Amino acid sequence: MVEFRNVSVTFKQNKNTVEAVKNVSFTINKGDIFGIVGGSGAGKSTLLRTVNLLQPLSSGDVLVNGSSIKDYKGAKLRQLRQNIGMIFQHFNLAENKTVYENIAFVLKTADWKKNDIKNRVNELLKFVNLSDKADTYPSKLSGGQKQRVAIARALANNTDILLCDEPTSALDAETTASVLELLKEVNEKLGVTIIIITHELDVVKSICNRTAVMSEGTVVETGEVYQVFTNPQNEFTKQLIAHTQNFEIPPEIRENITGPVVKITYLGERAAEAVLSQTASDYNVRYNILHGKIEYIGSKPLGILYVNITGESSDVEQTIKALSEKTYETEVILSA
């Protein structure tokens, strides 16, 4: 569907050459919800904009549906952009136009007939659950409603690909969840391939099936989201994920701890197994759970627990060994 082949993008800035994207190659399949994640300045947004040539390539190539687009101009470029919708962090709605007019404008520029425009806009407003807001101006909408209008506008021309540049960064947690749910529906019901740029790992975990991790203009890791989050291969990816998983034991609790504290990671079906109760019974130890959670990435569970183990030193040692064998990873983060 979208293939990046050795894509590089450079800018001139204060007489210096800035390499925003460096020799990037990977493929996004038809039907993917693909997340491109990384910190500020990683080159994510620049790479995204090469898909519809809002950002020209310095070298390399981008293929859309098997065709090279790097030399597209005129009518071919307009046709490409009509088939690729885009939404942004701050919505980019025309404040002087109603919700209906914001969506209809895209269709007018594509020479749709008046009655077809009316039918299509009403269809989209129903899909994004905003039929009652057709005559409302953006200033009267909430952030979530504005993004729903932006999504409807991006889909108006029977879009094949939807580019999302930090689509939830300006939204609160509850609104973010509802917008992400809508994007899932766009993917599942309309068959639209979605590419999401974000610095929020929770967005990638909740909606994407595949991901690429970017750092300083390069892609350091790609793969299925569950695999990347549970078994990262690149050091930058490991650090990025660790920031969301680490738990700092408060000093007042640390002072009163006897016995080691271990971080236990469970994957797949074992995330729901009663490993702690079984080992407590087998080795006569006690557990104090300091922190823990089970989250689901693409319906597959990932469990992380921080526990303090107390008992006879030999029993504790055997327990840690047993936990290492029965879980994905058991790491001693605080010794006795």
C-alpha cells in the first residue's frame, strides 16, 4: 500500500543542512493501522508528509499502491491527494464555515455534483455521530467534535489512506479514547489504511497493529506492536518503552522493605496464571505487591508486577529462580 524506499529529506537552516529523515525503508500494508512513534524532532511528521508529497523527497522513493509518486505533478498529484486524507493535532478547520461547509468544501474542489455533495456530507456526519451539528461553527464545538469533523472531511473523497499527525495530542484522555475508537471504525468498516504519527505510546498500543520507531531521523525498529512492546530489539526502543513501565518505589516505603523487590513481566496466557500464589505455597514465602497492571495490546495481555518477597533467604532465592522459569522475565530491582 505505502512503501518507503531509502527515503531521505534534508533542509537548509541558517546555512546548515539538516537531515530530517535519513535513508528510511519500510512497508505499510493495505488495511494496517500503522503507528510511527518517537520523540520531538525524530522526523515523524516530515516522513508522513512525503506520502502525499506535501514534503518533497531529497532522495529515495515512496510507492503508493505500487506506483512511484516522487515525480507526480499537476493532475496526477491532485488525484493522489484526493485519495489520501489528512488530520492534524489542531484540527485545521475553517472557522468561518459551518461543519457542513467544512466537509462540503473538499467535495466542491473535486467537482462533485451538488446533490451528491449533500448526500455524502450527511452520510459522513452520521458516521461520525455529528448529524445534529451540520449548521454549527467550529468555535461552538468541543475538541473531540472538531476532530470528528476533521476525520469526516478527510474521508469525504472516498479516501483510501488516512494520515494522522498527532491526532489526539490536544485532547483529554476520555476524548482521546473516543477519537481512537472512531479511527478503528474507519479502518474496520471502511477499509481505510491509517498511518498515525504520535509520541504517545499508549495511542500505538491501543489502536495500531504495526509500528515503526524513529530516532534522529532514522527508523530504528519496525514490527507488530505486541512484538515491539514486549521484545524490543533496539536500545532506543527499550528506553522508550521502559519510561512507561518503570515504577519508582517511594522512599518511605523503600526504608521499610526487607527482602528483595522484583519486577515480573508476564506475556500472553501466562499474564493470567496464578504464579504468585503457587510459588508462595511451594517455597513458603510472602509477597507484598507494590505496583502492577495487566494491559491488552491487540487483545494480547501484557502483565507487569513489582513485588517484595520475604521469607528465609534460601526460600526467596528458590522463589526468584522459579519465577524466572514461569514468567517472561523476572528482574531483581532492589536487593535485600
